[in-house]
Amino acid sequence: MDKIKISTSQFEHKNADKNYNLAVIEQLSEKASKEGSDIIAFHECSVTGYTFARHLSKEQMLDLAELVPNGKSISKLTDIAKKNNIIILAGLFEKDENDNLFKTYVCVDKNGLVAKFRKLHPFINPYLTSGDSYCIFEIYGWKCGILICYDNNIIENVRATTLLGANIIFMPHATMCTPSPRPGAGFVNPDLWKNRDADPTSLRLEFDGMKGRQWLMKWLPSRAYDNGIYVIFSNPIGMDDDQLKNGCSMIIDPFGDILAECHTFDDSFVTATCTPEKLTQAGGYRYIKARRPDLYRDIIGQSHESEQKVVWLDNNK
């Protein structure tokens, strides 16, 4: 297993405008490839847009969603990957032949679909169906996994994906700057985004504070550290429907250290080199080997009634 260069991106997507969003994906993919990246990752629903889907009927969702791998967006992503000799990961709404709807994230190379993952804990739209399996695939000898946004807040999902062999977990999000019972949480005023050129400081304070990056730092590095894996975090920047997102896409190594992070307000990406030596040097490697499943197998596996509450969907409430 050789070292590998991975880019993670942030951009301001447009609602339901696949042509625009794919054009941005193409632009950033081309630039990353020219700078030597092997892979570039984009955020959750980067092809379709995200938060606006909370208003859509099932019929509208079916119009927006695509078959995977036989839809037009997968074909376009494949063309971009082939043209630029780069592997691309991006998200969209998927439908199957029975009109079931999923929030899906795909990995595509020059030959087409490499992997597909359906979000295990979807929300934003009541017609979405939960995924029912983990996803492990290989890129240049590296074992990779995918967990989308809220999936990563349930720590068992990250551990399970690691135990299935993942060295790298792609974690596409559309998160932060939303209300929560957590102290300091809340929306960021869209006027700050409109005024970002004249007053970048006020916006940066909101983005980097408890509404944004400080919350992320409470838990995201620990997912990498505890499991001894590379984490590729991608998140949109700018307006996501009527909600503002703060980007800060980043790559975290198995020690829990941030190797690279997007710090601008622009459509952009950062790149880091992943080296296999860190996988066995990090504490997470030892912790996994020291596990005692006999002590907690039945505890972790006990049945319960799953409950998920989301309180931030509407900016007007």
C-alpha cells in the first residue's frame, strides 16, 4: 500500500441545479488533478443540493432523484473522472426501480461506479428510506468506507466500518450552523454571508465558534483517533437553501491531527498525503487489538427502539 494524495472540497451548491453543481465539481476536479491529487471528495448531496428537499413531495423527490449507476449524473461524473484521471466521490438523491428514495454517496473512476453507499440515518425529507448496510471498497490498495453526516454521530457506525477493514472513511456532510439543545448552537445570519467581502471577520467568528467549527472539534478528530483511520470530511460553504453552511472541509490523520483544512469562503479544496505507516503507529490501532468483545458483545447488540429527533429543519421557526 503506497501513499495517496486526497483532496476534500467545499462549494456553494444550487438547489436542484445539477448542471451547475456538476460544472463546479468538474472545475475543482480538474484543478485537483493538475495539482497531483489521486482522489477528490465532495459534500453530501453535492450534485442535487440538500436542505431545500425538506419542502419536496414524493413526486418532486422522484423527479430529482436518479437511478444509480444508470443515471445521467453518474455518467457525467465518470466522464469527469476519465478526462482528468482522478477518482471522484459525490452525493445525490437516488431512486430505485420501485420508487424507493435514498440519500446516496458514490465513488466513481474513469470506468464508472466503484462504490455506492446509502445513508443509514437519513432525514430532511420524510420519503427517504434508510440504508441497510456498510460499504467497503478499495482505491489503490487502500480500504475505504463511507458514512454520511449523521451516520458519523452514532459511534458504532464508525467502529463497524473500521472493523470491516477501512483505513480511510469518507464523511460527507451538510452540517453546522443549525439550532440544537447544545449551548451555543444556532443559525448564522445570512446577511453576514452577503457582507463577507466587506466584513469577513464577523462571519469568520460565527463560522469558527460554537455554531460551527468548535462543535465539530468536539467529536470529529476523536473518530479518527479512536479508530486509527484517516477521515475525509467534506461540507458545503455558503447558502444551502435558506441556511448558511460554514465549510471547513478537512482531512484528519489517524492521530486525530488536522492535515489540511479549507479556510476561505470560496469554492475550494485542500489536499493531504495519506501514508500507510500512520495506520499502525496510531493509538487506535492498538486499541482495536486490545478490545474485549466478550465483555460487551451483548450490551452493544441489545435491541432498542431507535429514535431520531431533528429540530433545525426550518429557518423560520
